[in-house]
Amino acid sequence: MSDIDSLKKMPFSIEAEQAVLGSVIIDSEKLNDVMMVIKTEDFYLEQHQAIFSALTEMFISNKSIDVVTLITKLTQMGNYTEGDAAKYIKLLVDIASAATNVTEHAGIIKDKSLLRMIINASRDISDT
């Protein structure tokens, strides 16, 4: 099995990742609770890691978090073009408008992250 095939089968929840990010964009006060459960590396998708990293950096620096400031930050970091950032952030906000329990969704992300770590450790052991 190729590395690409194995990555496709790694456990993750795009819905939980999107819901958490969108919820934090809508209400940055939720980020404090989320940061107690997960860290940037717990997100499976690199684009979500970049967004969460930008959000946490802004939060720790006491910068205002909203759609415009986040798009600006992501563009400055070189992770997105302004147009791509705007489209994806809008999607996250739309998804999050239906999400109500951000800490439970963060827990799902953490659980999937732990499963990936176990899978990777098992592969490392079997390769030795």
C-alpha cells in the first residue's frame, strides 16, 4: 500500500474540524476552551492547521478575531490568497452556524488525532 493510500484511510472528521474552526471565528471566546482540548497538530488537514495556528496566534496576542482579520492574517502568513481565504472562511462560518457544542467537536478531533498517533506508532513498530 502506498503512503498516499494509507493517508486517505487515516481517521479524521472534516465536519468536526470545520465546525470547530467556524465556531471560533464566530465567537473567539470559545478558543480558550478549544485550546484546552486540542492543539494545531491535532487537525488532520494542513489547511485547518494553518487556520487554527493563525487563530491561536491572534488570540494569544490579544488581536481581534473576525473574518476580515483572519483573512488578512492567513494572507500575510502565505497560507492562502485573499480570495481563497475569503471563500473558505465563509464556508467555515456557514457550517458553524449550525454547530452548538464546540468542545465536543474538539474532543472528536482529539480522539481522531490519538487514533492516527496509534496507527503511526503501530506502523513504526511493524517496520522495525
